[in-house]
Amino acid sequence: MEMYLQFGFGMMDHCRQLLGQWSGGTVALSPRDLTDDQLIRLSGDVRRIQNGYVLLDPQFYLPHSDHERLCSHSYWPDNYQTSVFWQGPPLSQLLTTLLAKNQQLGCRAFILPGLLATQVDDDWLAVQTAIVNEAESLPSPLPRIATIALSADATRDSDQIGNLVEAAENWPVDGFYVVAEHPDGNYLVDDPNWLANFLDLAGGLRLLDREVILGYCNHQILCAACVKVNAVCSGTWMNVRSFFPEKFQATTDEEIKQRSRWYYCPQALSEYKIPFLDVAKRQGVLDEMRPPQELDGGYTSVLFSGAQPSTVDFSEQAAFRHYLHALRGQVGTAVLGTFDDTMAHHEQALTAAETLLDTLHAAGVLGQKRDFGDIIDVNRAALSILRTTRGPMLRHRWATLQ
């Protein structure tokens, strides 16, 4: 399993720096956050890095969007009419223009547009089928990746997930780019059925022998290694670590309002505002929050230098890069040789995080809304369901899933 960078507000330098440090990687570009000239410039910068690759997320989830930058791109239709758009020339024009943009940017694959499904019904499936069939008719050397974008309610419904996997088996595509809205706008999902269904969807798609990329992820989705997805995408701000459809409407300044610095403690699967690291120092537990050396990346040593954490220069930039570097390290070791070993690895990680969190909570060190304490049982339940539902087939097919 790989980690891709999900591009978001202000991430151009982060992409260049991190991919340079990692000797390569993939960036999922965002038309919402980049002008056409910036797309061209950044894609060129990434591809000039050894083993650097780009993908273009067309972000056509809400065709009636009024987001100024997103709608300014050449592929976005001037006049979207639901009743006629998905039949004939308008759809062909959208895909032709998007394919040309992918080729101009040097993308390694062609992510097809896909509508947000408030529910997976016959109408939505008909649109998805029209998109993939039209894309198949276009001459292109690029692999085709179908977008699957789901509302929180659709993801909660196991019948809809089952119908979706059944339909997707017949789509003429090479893979799937899956994004799913979090319930109630939560950063960490506290609904075990949502997470179980998300894993069931990803597992069902992987068992079709197609590539599966999960977009807009945070560390809670490390458990997707248990269905052997090919990649998860994550970024800096919360709205590129969870799928928030409203961000594709009129421009918001959410990104520049939330300026708190957060430290990600990978072994606790939790993030902390810096004043809580001061509490940890006073309580003698700060060293237990130090990241393993292989997950540090050189960004956090100043927090553990002996000084009061709130007095040192731990910048927003360092906080973001540490999160992404640490998550990439966790992703890189998340898949083991067998299904059972991978499941055990993630269940052990939950137990280790729970033990550390008990110590930190007793000392008054809390992650507030980014504390994984109440989420551990959510992930445990979802993994238990996965073992029952997809487990036998994943166990049998594990070695052949590439």
C-alpha cells in the first residue's frame, strides 16, 4: 500500500519538499486549489523528481458547483443540464477535454469524473455506466480509473454497497478512485457501520483485480491495508484528510481560519495541540509521545529537546510535513504477507494505542476531537465485521492481489 499526497490549499511547496525527501511519490492534483498554469507548473515539478507521478482528480462531484476556480477550468461545462448532459455530445466533450488535460499534465492514469451519490440507485448507476462506456470509446494509452463518490448515508447502507460492487464488476475500467463523505462532518468517524461498509466496498473492488485508490484519508483509514488497497491519499488540512463535498461549492476560507498547530503521535493514532504537550512534559509522559525514529523525518525533534514544547519553533509547516511523513511510514508497513498477519498487525496497533492513551488521559493529555480514544472500538468493530464478510476470500486471494 502506498500513500499519495492529496493536494489541497497551500501544498505546492509541501509536495516538492516531501517527494524530494522520499525520492518520489504521487500527487493527486486539485483543480479546486490550482489554476491551469499552476497545474502545469506543479505537475512538471513533480515529474522531474525521480519516481514522481501525478494524477488529476477532476472533482466533478457536484456539476452545479459555483466554486470560481474549479469552474474556470476548460473541461467544466458552461451549461450543465442534468436531463441531457449524460447523453451524447456533452459527455463526450467533457471526457475528451479532460483526457487532453491529463495527457498535457503527464498523468500516469486517467481518473474519470463521477457524481456524488446521495444514494446508489438506478439513476446514479446509469450515469456511472454512461461515463465509463464513453471513456472506453476514447483512444488513450492511459489506464482508466472510475471515480466512486458516496454520501455518508449511501456508505452507511450495506445493500447499496453490495449493489455498487456488483455493478462495478462490469465497468470497463482498470481501477477505482473512491471517496466517501464522513458522517456528520466528523474528522474521525465514530460510526462502525460506516467504516465497515467502506472497507467492504474497498475489499469488494480489490477482489475484482482492479487498482483501488482511496481519496481524502487520514490515519483512521490505515486499516484499509486489511483489504490490500493500492493507495490512500492524504494532505495537510482536515478537508483533504476527509471528504467534505461542500468544499467544492463556493469558495470558503476555512483553510486559513484554523491556524492551530497539531502534533501527530503515530503510536497513539492521535493529534495534540501544543499546549497539551506542555501538560505531558509537566506530567513526565512527554517522552512516551516521541515518534519512532523511522516516522520522525527530522520535523519533531525540537518538541522533545527538553524545552517546554510551546516555547520552541514547531511551525505549521513542520506539523503538516511530520503528519504526512509519519503517515507514509505507517502506510508503508501496513500490509503484511498474509491477510491474518495484516489483521493481527492492525489489531495490535489499536491495543498499543489504547494502552498509551490510557496513560496520557490519566495525565490530562487529551487530543480533543482528534483523540483516538473513542475511535479504537470503532475500528475494532469494523475489522471484526471485515473478518466475517470478506475475510475468507481475502485470505484465499491475498498473494494474488497485486
